[in-house]
Amino acid sequence: MSLLKRIEQGQSGGEAQPTSNLPSSSPGEGSRLSQLQARRVVAPSAAPQAGTYFDLKTRVQNKLLAELDPSMDISRTDEVRRTIQELFEQILSEENIVLSRPERARLFEQIAAEILGFGPLQPLLEDESVTEIMVNGAKNIYIERKGKIHRVPVTFESNDHVMRIIDRIVAPLGRRIDESSPYVDARLPDGSRVNAVIPPISLVGPVLTIRKFAKNPITIEQLIQYGSITPEAIQFIKAAVEAKLNIVISGGTGSGKTTLLNILSSFIPGDERIITIENAAELQLRQEHVVTLESRPPNIEGRGEITIRQLVINSLRMRPDRIIVGEIRDEAALDMLQAMNTGHDGSMTTAHSNSPRDTLSRLETMTLMAGMDLPVRAIREQIASAIDMVIHQERLRDGSRKVVSITEVSGMEGDVITMTEIFTFEQTGYENGKVVGRLRPTGLRPKFMDKIEAAGIHLPPSIFGVGERRRY
């Protein structure tokens, strides 16, 4: 991607006019370069009075952009950054601009972030302790750290500045956001999930939500260390994945479903063909034989949409050993159940819900959304036959994310799907702002232990403990 094209998608610095009002010319006359030059000319007059930090940043940035080679390949980040550093020092020297070392470093980092990164959000994206970034208009930015939300002293220059950063994120993905399509799902190059909503839907200006992905994916050991799950539960889940049981991970927003799905997928043997289907590709599978499919929204004419349901149907023709759907939220549930019931064992997906029982109710409702005139009992039989286990996660009031239930889907009794809880989280207290408790076995062996043992996996009885059978 050329430097000039990248700058056009997200150049910062107090433009006096929107792009649509810039001078135009034919492609052969270098219209893009003339537009960029027009921006540099009008910027100082639109800035606050001379001498302010904003005016200084605008002048230095515009002069820097004028001297950079437009054909430079911005993907070669280190080389571009060195070039920007050299020109930056040269401009400060030529204009006799005297800054302290901290001020000089701050100004350079802000300008480099505008050209190479995502403007004011770049430091937050690089901060590994930040798990979520929430932009509510230009002046209100919040982050999530350790499960708690905090406001940060970071702002954009204007709503137009936020829009430029949003355009920079979505443009490389072929997505669009405008008044006719005022919200979009996208992702950053590192896989972090992005959602943007703009006026007229949003009344507070452009709203941007970024669910960050750790540069180094969370490991099983870290989950155990954080208290999210126990070694015994991990051993049980690993056996279930290797034995090709169908698993649904449920929970609320931000409860860690995708993180756990990544962990579970790491247990899949390396010699299996895996098809992943997502709205925005987030899964980070480590296996070699992985085919990643991503849905597509309609174009400006309302055509060309590719839905999760269509991708699930198509994946059945791709000779999958496993089908992993990032999230089931609509009529695609019917096709996912069909896949699980027609020989594609070991499939996994996630779903939003409040409990394991609610997960099955939601699947039932989503199946009805497919428009098929199916009796409820038939749908429930499909669910009971297709799904072997529901793993439920919650974000607790101290901000921690924990697996709170591992439940077997046992079968049918009359018109009711029966479920057996194998592990359940028992809270024993709340000390120093932290929830105290542990995921404990209920003492029950699941019916699907025959499948696990048939796969040559033998779990010690101590994993399940001792207790009475629970049904709910």
C-alpha cells in the first residue's frame, strides 16, 4: 500500500474543508497529490492562533508530508519510521523550533502515529494491559483494564479526525461506513475486533469499540493461573475435543468466549482439516491445515452479501473434519445443527446467553428464524442429538472472567431436553474486591464418557469427584 494512499485515508491536522470540497482534477493530472497539497495549504488557517501546540503539530506534519516520497511502501514500517525521524529533525532545525526532549519525542510519536498507525489510539493499542478501547465521540475515550472501565486523558481533534481513523481501519478490508451504512464490523491487522457506529445512528458522534487481541495469545497455563478454570476441567475439556464431541461455548458480551474457543481449538489434532467461519476473522488457530472464511456485508447497491448461513452450507462441500463458527446469532443455527448431525463431529461455536439452559433456548429460537415450519419437539431433538456439551463463561462483578459451568446435554425426556452439570463454580466469598471460589466437579460422570473412552482416552475418576445426579 503506497504512503500517499494511506495518508489520504487518515491524514490528521485540522482540515478546513471536507475532502468532497477539495479541488478536483483528472486522474492523469495527479488529482490525489493536488488534493493532499490543498489540505496542507488550508490547514494552518483553520488552526488555532499561532504558537499553540496544535498549530505547531499541524505545520510540522504538513511540511513532513510534503517532503515524503508518495510512492514509499508504508508496509516497511521501520524504514518509513527512520525516514520520518530524519525529516522531522531536519524540519525542526530549519524552522528554529526549540523543544525539550520530552516534547520533541511526544510530537514525533503523535505525527508518526498519524502516518503509520491509528492516531491518538496508537499508544492504547500498544499497551498490553488494555483489553478494550471505547471511543464515544472525539473527546470521550474509555478503556478496559483488568475487567474495569476507566476514562483516559486522550482525545481526538474533532469528529472528523475520528472518522479518518475509522476509514483507515475499514478501507483495507473492503468495508465501508457512511450515512447509508452507518455501522460496520471490522478487524485490525493483529486480529483485534472493531465495531464502528457513526451519525445519524449515533447521537454523540462517531463511536468506535476495539476488542483487543493479545499479541501473545493467552495460554492454558495463564487461564489456570488467573483462576478462570481448573486443571481438572481443562483435562476433561481436552479429552472431549480430542474425542470429537460437539461443543457450544456460551456467555455474555466480553466474558471470554472467543479466548476459550481459541484454547479449545488448540486441542484439535494437527492432521485434521479445519474450516472456520466468522463475521470478522478473530480466531488464531495454530494448526497447519486451516481454511478461514469470513462473511461479507452487502455493497452500496445492497447486493453481494454473503451470510454465515451460506458459508456454513458451503463449508459442508469443502471436506471438513471440523467446522468452527465464531458465533451463532441467527438462522445459521439450523445449518450448524444439521452439520453436527450429519457426520461433522467435533464442531464448535459460541453463543450469547445467560446460562446453559438459556443457550439451548436461544438455539431453538434461532432455528425457528430459518423460516422452516418445524415442530418444536423436532427442533429440540435435533439440538439434543447434535450438541454434547455447553461450556458457560461469565464476567463476574470483580471484572474476572471464569468458566462457571460445564454441562452435558443428556438427551430428551418427553418434550424437555435434559442437562447434567459436570462442573459448577462455587463462590465462597468476596474478599479485597475479588470473588473467591472454584470450579468444582459435581461428582457425576457424563453419558458421553463412552465416546471419550472409545477414542482411547481414559480419565481418572478423581476428575469427577463424588456426588448426586443433578438435572434442571
